[in-house]
Amino acid sequence: MCDKHNVINVTDQCMMLNDTKSKLHLIKPCTHADKPICDYSSIAYGSPAYCVADTTPKALTLPGEYCSKDSKCLSGKCRGGVCKGKSENAVCSSDSECDVGYFCSTTYKVCTAQQLFGQVRVED
């Protein structure tokens, strides 16, 4: 527990080592939306840790899932609050690129209509 003399008051500083208290870690949560992560990877006495931006890549939303803007979608297309994928016969390299109801044909590398269970489609 920290007493009133062991409070972090520096902006964006989230952790420090207090040598006078047997290497006590003083911690303050990162509360700023632009810097939510406490980077304590290089903390040492005299070198505190600071709040930093989250640089973790965010997973993009797949076709058919809800979205709020184009940049949230894997396809880059948010239409009516739903991510849109590539349409039938559009060139693709994976199923996740194709719109709902289509898959990426391994033979032709284009988005192809999905088949009903048990239905056989002969690709010519």
C-alpha cells in the first residue's frame, strides 16, 4: 500500500520503483484514451514507465459482420452498418475476402456461390 508521500503525480507516468521502500512498485493506471498501455518493459530505478499508445494490430471485421466505418472492415467497405465482401466471380485469395454466401474457389481463385449440403457442383 502507498502512503500520501508515494503517489505518482507525473503526467503519463504509470509505474516507478521506489528505492526507499525496498523496491516498491508504485503504480498508477493509464486513463488517457490515446495512451492506454503502461509500457513497463524497461523500468528500472530512476527510469519510470510511461503510458503509451496501443500499437497492437486490430482484427478487421469480416463480411457480414457489423461495422461503423470502412476502415473497420477487412474489405474496406462498410455499407449500411455491415461489412461487404467481394461479389461473385471477383478475384480472391481466401474465403474471408468473399461476401456472405460465397467462398474463394481453390480452382479458379474467384468468389463462388456456396453450395447446399450434399449439392455437387462440377467446376468446368
